[in-house]
Amino acid sequence: MQERLKTLRKERGISQVKMAKILSTDPSNYSRKERGEVGIHDEEWQKLADALEVSVKDIKNDETNFSFYTFNDDSKSNITYFNIPDFFLETQKKYIEKLEKENYNLLEEIKLLKSQYQ
């Protein structure tokens, strides 16, 4: 949730100092809240949402739900939901793209080597 908070704050050009004043706290404490090191109370979420001109739900809606299934005896026995932050998914997407490019280059090299020995 805090990643979305940080993104919205930056998009609106609001400093951490200003956000700290809105919450009546010091900037270092606000920074810890934004990093997720310190909890944010419901009334603080509302103040932040008002300052960012969004709903509390919009601030907290930064994670994607994924379903992972555990199979046991050919039947679905357990469904567990995980929240994975968007920034993590983006990092993984970039890594996959890098691996795909490397894989393509290796396949081309194999083709070249095979053609030399035929």
C-alpha cells in the first residue's frame, strides 16, 4: 500500500515534509510510514487520501491478487491468495524479458554452430 502512497504523492508534487504536517508528525516518522516500517492508522489514511484528492481505496489498491493452487490427489485442495506489489511484478517482467533475449541469442548461436558442422 505504501508504494502506491509514495507514487501518488510524487505525482502530485507533494513533499514528505508537507505530508508529515498533514499527519501532525515529523518528516522522519512520515518517511517510515511511507516505507511501511510504521503502521498508518485509519484516520491517517483518510487525511492522506484527502490531501492526494483520492479515496482511501485508491491509495491502498496497489497490489494485485494472484491465486496459487495446491493439488492433492488430482483435486484442488487449497487456494491461497497472495498480494504481490506492482513494483515487484515490474521487476520480474524486466528480468523475464532479459532472459528471453538471452535465450533467443543462444538459440541463434546454436543454429549458426549447427550450420557450420553440417
